[in-house]
Amino acid sequence: STGEQVAELVGSFFSFSPGRQKKMITNDRVETRTRLYDLEGREIQSFAGTFSGFSEDGQKIATLFGSSGQVRVYNLAGDEIADLEGERTEFGPENKYVSTINYSEQVSRLYSLESPNLLSQFESSNIEVSKNGQKIAIAEKGNVVRIHDTSKRQTLKKTGEFIGFLPNDRGFMIRADEQIHLYDFADNLLLKKAGGFVEFSPQGTRLAMSIQDAESRVEAIEIYDLSRANIPEQPLFRLDEPTAVTFSPDDQWMLLSLYEKEQTYLYDASGNKVAQIEHDHAEQQLAARATFSADSQHIFFSDRGNGRTSDTLVFDLSGTQIAKVSGPLVRFAPISSIYYFAQNDSGESALITSSLEEDNSWLYDLSGRRLATFSGVLISYSSDFQRVLTSSRRENRARLYDFSGKEIRSFNDTFPQLVEDKQIVAAYEQTADQSYFYDLSGNKTDLTIQGRFKEYSPDGQYLLTTSESEEISRIYDTECSLLAEFPGSTIPRSSVPSFNGGDDPLGFTPDGTHLLTKTEDGYFHLWPLDNGLDSLLARGCDWVR
């Protein structure tokens, strides 16, 4: 906890081990070795080969040997458990098995790690393991599928194309003779239909299957109820028209689009028609572009970012259009438009869209009424719907607004931060290499720190900055007194500001015990803060000197 670097990891940082092992893996490509470290930076073990993966429990490591087609499996003590053939590895569930694939030979091999023994070798590059790890599907040449039961050491052999395991590992599905076959693992045929594509609902309680004619044209769609103990032979309901299906996340709703009629209907999970979705973009076959909100309470239709201006339509579950906003959904056009569905603690909802092309953001209520326009793309908003923070790349400025669209203050920064639990906005001025802090009324506080502000520590007692010109990261107390300096940056290299900071591992670890930085040579450095930062605080004067 003195701020001195404990160790420099050799090789490129690859990953942390799974679970609570708190170990790190690097690939040393110079010596072709995989190195295992603890979070103090001490090398625990090294293994020959390039890192391929951990077992699920984090107790075994697989390494590869490039073009030689060799795979080795080790325990964490460095003991070699197995020397296998393959160019890629995948550990099976419960850490009992490992499969390898040799792409040049189109051969897959399944090994037991308990012996270790080669259980099977297949002329295939496709092996799938069920979620509970007890069943393994092997697609072999000659259109043969083998379902291996690891608990009973039995194998079912089927002719056809393997589609997948049924939800909850109740059985499996293959396509053969232009028909879909559903079997349980006792080899009982559960369902047989002349179907085309199949789609499971997110929770696995419903199955959508297309019914095709002799020329493989979709003639109908059938929905089956998989929640029953025995899958019924008859569908829950059927639509005798070409149809696209979209399930809600909770499996309680379905959107069905009739292509030829250019109509979209909402059904409940029992197959009852609830509403017809009336929209003015029928020619775009929008049901194929439909999605539900995460809470399954709203329906969104959007163009998939085809290069022209488009709208997002928002409906409630009665089929009523409640909003029409500019720009497509983020999942369909993440480059040109950004979309947010916001909800505060009181249950009030709002729609916020941003356009990188127009460099503007808009706030709507769920009736589709535009409430406010903001300059720049959305960076963050407060959970009480009182403040909105945006960033304009064109003007190289950030702005703080209230939810009515009134500008409270602007800042010379394109990467500002709204720190809601501290009720402040942090803004960085690159020319001065300093960060300044403002309250939510736009008043500048007395706090100023060197470098670009990154974040508060998890306990809220310390601040972290990075000086980009020097590539130095610094830790301060809440009075902005310098406590420690560390080589490396905690700022991701991105030219585009992201909502709430995006996905960024640099900085304080979630438990606040370590700091992760990255230097220009590509190395990651993990610094221990074992006892919190109390010792750093006590030695603050020494660090300042």
C-alpha cells in the first residue's frame, strides 16, 4: 500500500480466472508460455503453450501449441493432466470433459479429464454440450448425429442435422427428410412436423415452427406449448400465412407479422389475439424488426439502419402507438443513433434518443410528445429526472441541462461525468490538464485536481485521475490532496463519448483493493491497495513531496 509497483506481468494480459480465485493470466508470446499470477503480481506458475481457456471452476488450464495441433491441460500447480490433439479446446460443464477440434482434419475429439482418456473421435467440427453437461451432441460426416449420455455412458444415433437441445435439457431436435423431429433422451419421438426454421422463446416455454410447402416456401407458422410435461402433438395455435415471430422476454407475449397482408398482431401466451398493431410503415415488414422492452411492457418497431432517416415507433400492450421518435433503435444502428428507455424511482418513464450525425438529443414522454431538445449526444441523466448531461463533439463542449431543456452550464470537455451520488459534475480541461467539479446547479466548487477525473473509489473516499500527457494515474482524498501516483493510464482510448462510461475495466477494482492501469506498451499493471487507502492517506505528504 505504498504506491510502489509490486510486479510487472510478463506478456499480454488475457483474463482473470473464473469464480473467486482472483488470479490473472497472461500470454507470453516471446517464450510461448502462459503465466498465472495472483493479484499481488506474484507469478504462481507458468505453463508451456498459449492460453486457451479455464475450466468452469478455474482449477484447470488448457494451452495450445499453434500449428502442431497439440493441446495440454494443466492443474494450477503446473502438473500436466493431459496431452491432447486439437487446434481449439472447450471445457465441458462440471469440469469432467474437454473437447478439441482439429479444423484442418475436420475432426472433433471428446476426452474425459478424470482418466484422462479419449472417449470418442468424430469426423466433425461441431460438438455441443447440454446445459447440465450430461448430454453431448456430435454432428458427424454423412449427416449423422450422436447424442452421448455422459452419466449412463450411452449413445443415441440419429440421421439428420442437429438443431439443438430443447430448453431445460428435456430432449433434442434434428432436421431430417425435410421434417423437424423432437426426441426425448429415451429416444421417444415427441413431435414430427414438416417444418423449416424453428425459434424458442427466451424462457423456453414456447416453440415457433414454420410449415413449408414442397418448394420450401413458408405457408404457415405453428406455436407449441413446451411448458407441459408432455409436449402436445397439436400446436397451441396456427396461422396459415407466412409469418415472422417475436417473443417477449418474459414469454407472455408474441408479435406475429403476416407478410402478405402486411399486418402485425399481438398475442398472449395462450394464443389469444390481443391487438392489431397499426403502423404507417407496412411496406417495411416491421414485425421482423420488432423488439420488446426489457420489462415486456412496450413494443418497439424500427428500421434496421438502412442508411436513410427512419423512425422508432413505440406501442403499449393494447396496441396503441404511444410515441414516434426520430432515429432507429441502438441495437439496429449503433453507429448513427442511440436510444434509451429511461425510468425513474417513481415509475415515471421517458424516451431519450441521440443522433451522432445531428449532434442532438431529444426527450419524449410516452405519448410521443417531444419535451426537450439538447445539444450533443447523451452522456448521462439523473435517476430523479432532474438533470441531463450531453457532449457535443462538433463544439468540443459538454452541457448540463434540466429536464425541460434549459441549459444550466457548459464545460470545455467532451468526456464529462455526472457523479450522481456525489451530486456533482466532473469536467476536464485538456489544456490545463486539470479536472474541475461543479454542483448540479452549475456552480463551480473549490475542488481541482490534476489530470482527467476517472472515478471515485467504491467506498467514495478517494478520487482517481490520469494525466494523459505523462501517462500517470493519481489517487486523491476527497479534499483533493494527492496520496499516490502510479505508472499507466486508466482512461480508455476512445474518441467517442459513451453513455455512463461504457464497459471499461480500468481503474479501481469493484472491491476497491486494487488499481488496474495500462501503459503504452500494451501491458496491464495491477496495483495492490490491500488495506484500503488508509496507509496512503497517512503518507500523503510524502507522496506530494
